[in-house]
Amino acid sequence: MKWSNISQLAFCTMTGWAALQAFQPSAQAIVINNTAGAQTAQLLGAPFTSVTEIFIGGSLCSGALINQFHVITAQHCIFGEDASDITVRFRDSDPINSLIEAISVANIFETDATNDLLDGTDVAILELSSPSPDFITPLRFLTNADDLVGYTATTVGFGLNGVGSVGHQGTRDGLRWAAENVIDLFHGAAFPGGFSNIYTRDDDKASLGGIILPGTSNIFSTDFDDGTAENNTLSDFGSSAIPVMNEGTTAPGDSGSPLLVNFNDEWLIAGVLSGGTTATSEFGDISWWTGTAEHRLFIEQRGGQFVSTPEPASIFGLMTVGAIGGISWVRRRQHNS
């Protein structure tokens, strides 16, 4: 799902060791595979009433309710903004996602004072000026995300939307879309080619044959498969080219939306959306998610709750609903309407 007018996309040249230029925010929404189509994405997304629209001036992001007064989103969505300019909209689960309530924001809490997209700290929490609708159940968090690679997760958002063969084409219907994708990589923001050295965290992870941006230890990566080797852009990290039934990716306007896994019949947040590798979100797109377990104390201080995970041998029930060349687009998935 993505917003209707995308601005603040940064044009980057990726050649060998050339540094990736600073990104400007851009939002994302859901794009699903052609076989599942728009109706499936809308049906999958409708029940997730805890996933919200966040309007920041003229821009759009997504977020998730974590208790009656707090919503989690991406830091890049709200960095440098005043709380008075932000509104969170809650929508129902009916076919048109009817607006329930729009609530202003009283305070913004950020993990740090920087705005680095992929350094693992792209997380913020909004304090609402009044309680959220009492029938909307807040989402809780997964304690340990280290064993999620290879499992299917669900992504839900309000951004631009479309199907994989053509991408979002700048369209948005205002509905909450959802799609599935397999988590291909944790501890690295991956490209199918090129390299960047702008992040400098000490816990960098070495590449396994593909390219991982250094300093991205708290980042999940997913790719948008269509069954072809060409669009299996994370194949160097063990990604299968075979898509899941409701395979999809994110798009502008989806920034801040939750990466969800199902544990004991409860949807839990493992990360929030930070960005991706294409401007259009077509097949082959890679999405990047900032992990939330690393920020447990920050989240718990604002009333978020974490749930322990099973041992690795018993995680098989985790299921979800749901190549950059020399010159390409890099996006933050925040939407401008």
C-alpha cells in the first residue's frame, strides 16, 4: 500500500565502493502478487484495526497501536516534526475501512537524536492526546527475533498499492492492505548489488556472497518473489524464488507499519518498516524492517508489552497473513499525499 503522491525519494548511484548518499524520507504501502490481487490484500488487511494511518502535515505513514495511548512507527516519519502537526487515524474492519476516530498527538518519543534510516534505530513512539477506541486491541512484541529467518510474516499498511507486475503506479485507495513474505535475512540490510559504507556500528555482519550494508545489524530484509531467478534478489542469502500464496511487498506510505508474526494465535510485532530498494515496489523489490526487540526498554517505558518466544525447534508454527544496478532509486517508505 502506498500513498498517492510520492516525494522525498533520493536518487542514488551505486557503483563499487561509492557511498550511498543520504536518503530523504519516502513512504510505502502494500503491493501484492498478481494472482492474489487487490481484493485478497484488502481482505487480509481489514481485520488489523490496530494498524493505523499517521498523517504528518502533508505526509502519510503507518503505525501500530501498542497500548491505549501509544502508537509505534518509524523515526524517519516524524523526525524534526512537531507533535501538533501529527494525527493518528483509526479505521474499522468493514470493507471500506470506515474512519472511527482521528486523534491528535501530544508527545513524540525517539530512540536517539539521529535520523539514520538503516542503523537499527528507526523507531519512534507517539503519545496520543486521548485514548484510542476501546474495542481496538493493541499489539504486543516478540521478545527474540533471531530465529525468524525462513518464516512467513505479514505486512500491513495504508500506503500506495498495486500488483507486482507493474508496482503501485502512484495509486492509493485509502484501505488497509496486507500481504505475506518470507523473512530472508536478519542482521543486515541487503542489496543484490552495489555497496555502501555510510553506517558504522561496531556489530557489522559480514556478507554471505551478496551485499549487506555495514552497520545494519538490527535490520530484517525480505524480497518480492514471482518464481523467477531474476526477481529472487536475496538468493545469495538463501532466499527461495518460490513465492508464498499471498506474497507481497511494501510501498510508500507503509513506513512505520509492523512486521507481524503469529505465535500462539496472537499477532506479534517483530519490526517496523524503514524502507526498500525500488521506487515502484515491483517484483524483485527488497523491504527493510528495523527490529523492535533491541529497543525493548524504550518500548516498555511507553507501555509496550513483550511476549517470550518458543525454543527454535518449536517455532515452526510461526506463519503470517500475509537489483540495484549502477543507478537506481532508494526509498524510505513514507508517503506524501
